[in-house]
Amino acid sequence: MLKAVAFAADKHRFQTRKDSERTPYINHPIKVALTLCEIGNESDTDLLVAAILHDTVEDTETSPEEIETHFGKGVRDIVMEVTDDKNLAKEERKRLQIVKAHLKSRPARKLKLADKICNVHDVIHHAPSGWNVDRRLAYLNWCEQVLEGLRGVNHLLEKHLLESIAEGKNVLTAESSQHVA
């Protein structure tokens, strides 16, 4: 696990999140792994290592082979299942996440749930710079669609994601009405 944290920290060392605070990117995969443990009550080592590494292939110069060499085929397979094809347009990648969610393995679906929980939290409380309320609400609606295909693998993660989306809609709707008033 610590080897994965060190590996991911090195790979993401120059990256920050899109929020106004420019949070170090490495905080995100660490929070995803913590979410699996603390909310989902998950303890599978391959799953937790994959959580730490889940964005390395998609967002850095890391190859799938590099993941397999350092962390094994099981971790590589989970990481690759949650990795979007950056050669596709963003809207197509988002559409495929909805359409293919139910086809993923149980570990990949758990990882996706934890990732969405963390992203929803950030969209509500640490929104990416330039994201207005409508864009943030659209993101929550999209997450709700992805959630439908992820169901059946961890009721604790599913419940938390659903509650987070509902909280976000309430917070953002209230925020929107304050701006209108």
C-alpha cells in the first residue's frame, strides 16, 4: 500500500485538482482508498492499491505494463477497468461510463463508487474553478446515472453516494436560489 502511495505521489507530483485552492492531486486517490475502507468497509489489498493508482494511467505517463510490473496483474486489471480512453471526446467518455458501468467487475464497480463519492464531495464543497451551479448540478445528475450501473456490489458505498448526490442537489439548489434573490 505504501509503495502505491509513493508511486502515485511521484506520478502526480506536478498535478493539482481543478478547485480554486489547487489541492495537490495525490489527495484525491488517497481519499478514494480511505472511502473504500471507512465508508465501504473494504479491505482487499488489490482494490485499495488500485484506488491509489486509479488515475495514473489516465492522467500521467504511466503505462498499464508499469502498473503490472510493480503491483501485479490484479491491480492492473482493476485500474484499466476504471481508466477512460482519453482518445475519445469527453461527452463520449461520460456516455460510456453510464452505458458500461454494469459490465465492470465487482472491484472496479466498488472503486468507481468511491471515486464518485469523492468527486461529488469536491463538486459540492470545492468546486472546480469556473463551474457554475448548473454545471455542478449536471455533474450530480450524471453521477446518478452512473450509479445505476454500479449497484449491487457494496450497499454502504451506494447509499453514501446517493445521499451525497441528494445533499449536493439541496446545497446547490439553495445556493442557486440565493443568487437569484
